Amino acid sequence: MNKERLKNLTRGMCLLPALAIIAPGFAGSPAAPAAEKTAGMPVILDTDIGDDIDDTWALVMLLKSPELDLKLVTTTYGKADYRAKLIAKLLAAAGRADIPVGLGAGGPDGIGGQEAWVKDYDLAGYAGKVHEDGVRAMIDVINASSRPVTLVSIGPSTTVAEALRRDPGIAAKTVFVGMQGSVRKGYEGGPVCAEYNVKSDIPAARRALLAPWKKMIITPLDTCGLVRLSGGRFRTLRDSPDALVRALMENYRMWAKKATTGEMTESSVLFDTVAVYLALPGAKPLLEMEDLSIDVTPEGMMRVAPAGKRMSVATAWKDLGEYENLLVNKLAF
């Protein structure tokens, strides 16, 4: 999702202490919920998958969360054909061709670091529905739902802003959950900055982040920018026999330009997974959540301002290690 995040593989980062994982749950970790056929919360994922790899992790996490009923996945910020192929191939690997794919705003052309994984994939062969107008599909899903839809936004807001332009009324029917911005900390805990999703399309970000959503929750860099799996946690996923996790690892291998998955010892920063966590029903005991009034400046900076949009902001971790355990449990078991 974030070109600036590509630095993750080249910056020297200290590995977390290895953790031997020999059972489906870690000490003190909640076990992955049992899959149920009961209807979960209706969700749309809007993603710029195919740039940074964390969008792929987030999609797999969402597919592994039976509490969430994924109704549609839309692309955003251009490269729609490439992004849609990635989404469709992952959905097929998960056996979820019931989930439609929507080509979002920003144009169809362009590729990225996972192109090798889909170079021979024909989107026309996807057994599910592919909407050429993903913006219209987003609007229709929201308006047709008998319950509020949760919109998980993990890319620049190009598609979401266009949906709001066409039908402003969707905001009142939607819970917006986003990986967006920087409030008190920036990348890797550094100074506050203009975060990629916001600064890539500032007019769209301002339209989306200041819209009158039914409810609004975000994870800025303050929290999502600190998530990285290493040691036993990462090895559990790297060596998993699960077909969808294997597809995830192969995507990561190609993105990271490694010859084999065995060369990989840790993940990149998994920004977008935190947005999926925030979309799950129930309390979020692992995060410090604050209700803040947030404005977006013309330069793409977030600031706390009395006249800003009121939203719930994940500003700090109470237990980052336990979140990483939860993430591994969600994905692997």
C-alpha cells in the first residue's frame, strides 16, 4: 500500500526474540474463533493491494474472520486491472468466489511488486462477479444492506471519495474503519508526517475522512506502523500448510524478491491488519482508543482540532505482543 513502506525491507530492524510455537494458541492468547455459518457483520474492503504487501495480509486476515461477512472488495488509486487480478486469485485460493470484485477509481493501468503472481491469471476466469464500475457496486451494497455496512479503507481514498461524490447519503449508513494518517507519531515511531494513504490523494482523503459517517474509527501510524512478525510467530505462518497462507507467503516472497520462502525471517510492517482488527465486533482491549476531533490539512497532515471530524482513534498499544499473537492465530488456525 505504501511506497514509503518499501523501506521496511532495507532498514536494519532488530528481530523480536524468537518464540517457540508448538500449539494453536500462545500463552494468554485468544484462540481463533470457530467458523460459523451465522451471518457476520457486512463488510466492504477498499484496497490498493499490490503496492505494499500488507494489503494482502489484511485481505487474508479478513477472509479468516468469520465474524465479518465480506460483501465486496474494491480497488482504489488506479492499477485497477492488476489489483483486481490479485484480489480474485486470492479469493479463488480461499474458495470464496461468492465475493464480488469491483474495479475502483483511478484508472485501470499499472502494475506492482506482485505482478509475477498474477502475470498468467485471466480475470475473466474468476468464477465470481467482477464489477467494471466498482464505485457503483460499493454504493449499491451499502444501500441494499438492511444493516450498517462496515467499510474497511486501507488505501488512498480515491474510490471512497468518488462513491461519496455520487451518493453522499451512503455515509449515514456506513461505519468507516481506516488505516489512515499520523496523529502523534509517524513511520517507525518517528515524527508526525503526511501518511501515504492521505497524501497520495489529499482531496479524496479530505472528502472521505471528514464525511458524516455513522461511525468512524481509524488506526494511524501511531499504532499500525509498529506491527511486524518475526521469530516463532513468523515461522508459524511461513511453514503453514494452509492453502491461503501459502498463497500469502508466495506473494510475500515475490514482493520481497526472495528466491525461496525459507529465506524470509520476518514480515514487513503489517499496517493494514490493524484496520481489520478494528472492524471486528466487540471491545479492543489491546489498543488505547481515544475520541478525537481530527482535521486534514491541505498538505495532507492530520491534526487534532476542535472543528475537526469526531472519530475514534487507536493512538497507542496496550499490548502489541498480544495483538501479534492474535494475528498469527487468526491467520494460521
